[in-house]
Amino acid sequence: MSQTIEPARSGDLPAILSLLERGGLPAAGLDQHLEAAVVAREGTRVLGCAAVDTCPTRVPVPVSRAHVAAPKVAPPSVEV
């Protein structure tokens, strides 16, 4: 089965929160800013997630918020 990277959907939130918890990363506010996240997916399974915040400067700058992957996920050839 192929792996893809795509925008996170509201139905992905429980899997994303679980990955963040297992990775010891904060999840505060992610539910309110899910549009800033992408997920790596294999079928319906969420393998990983990355999210960005914008730094409040004159020109908004994306800043990596968090990235986490499920344990023991082989490096895929990901379709973007």
C-alpha cells in the first residue's frame, strides 16, 4: 500500500494526539489549528504528523511546531 502526505483532517485528531503523547510532545491548541498540520498516511492509518506555527513578525514566518512518527515505520517512498 502506498504512503502519502496530505492535509490533516478533523478525523485524524485522535491519532495525531496519540502520536504526540507517545512522543512526549505538547498537543495544546492543535485542535484549534489543525489546518496547520499535515499527516503521513498509509490507507486510513496515520503514520506521522508535522505542524507549523507562524512567528509573529512583520512578515509571518512558519516555525516548525512538532513532527512525530509512529514507532517502527519503515522509511517510505512518499508521494507528495
